[in-house]
Amino acid sequence: MERRELFKIIAAGALAGPEAMAQGHHHADTQVVPRPAPFFSPVQQAVLDRLSDIIIPADETSPGAHDAAVVGYIDLLAGTSSAARQQQWVRGLEAVEAAVRSRFAHSFGECSPGQQEQIVAEMAAHEGHPQNELERFFELLKPAVVDGYRYSEVGVKQYMGWAGNRFHTAAWEGACHHPEHGAKRG
């Protein structure tokens, strides 16, 4: 699926609201595209949610990727991708589990937050020049997390401070104040 088609799906859901999107309702004035079934299993979604929150954690000024529900964006992105891209997501999650089991003898979900952060640091060790499946997965995951955060309500409103379109009532006198463009000095 092309990025443009993905944005159409996301926009339809945003206009209809979460309840209609979840149930695939049709309103008289808006036809809503039904939400596709989740691509990732609940366990995979939990791993992706935690990985995302490690990449963009909450801080004193902004919520993190978990609060922005980035995992929903990633699930939609992966689920509407080509079969080859979907396999990259699956292989990447398998690489995370293999690395965690090899290093800590637990599943990702059973590891401590510090151990999970160590795995993400390992994933990012050669960012830009990945050398194994785990590092290639980071190259796929990180931009998806950033985009998911940026397009989320949390990202747009709380992190970037967008307050919405506003109507300005003051008269606009033009932006150019150069005399050669006809502006009056005063």
C-alpha cells in the first residue's frame, strides 16, 4: 500500500472518531473505511509498544510513544504494507526475541526495563550501517515510531504545540515593509 492510501485510511478514522473506526460504522455524511484487523499479535504489539516508548520516552514536557498510541500506527502501517515489508517486521520482532533470549534467557516482556533498554541500544549500535537483522529492524522501526508520534494527537498538540487552525480578526497590513515594494514608512 502506498503512503498516500495509508493517510486516507488514517484521515477517515480521525474524522469518524475512534468508536466508529473500531466498529466500522457509516455516518450519513461520512463513509468510514473499516479498520483492518490487527496485523500483530497482542504479544507483538506489547513488544512494539515498549520498543517505541524506549525510542521516544515520556519526559517532563511531553508524553512518550506509549501515550501517543504509536503502536496502533505501526500496526496499521505494517498491516497495509507489501508482503515483503510485512516479513521484515516479523523477522525484526523475531530478532528482538532471539537477542533477548540469548542475552537474558527471558522473553522481551519478562525482561526488566533496563534490560529492554540494553537491547534497544544494541539495535541502534550501528545506526545507518546495520550489520545484522536486529540492527536492520531498528532501521525499519525508528522512522515508523517517529512518524507515528508526529502524526498522533499527542505529538501534534502536546509535543509540537499545534492549537488548531485559528481565524485572525485583525486587519492584515502585509508582511513586506520594504519601501521598494510600496510599503509606507511610518
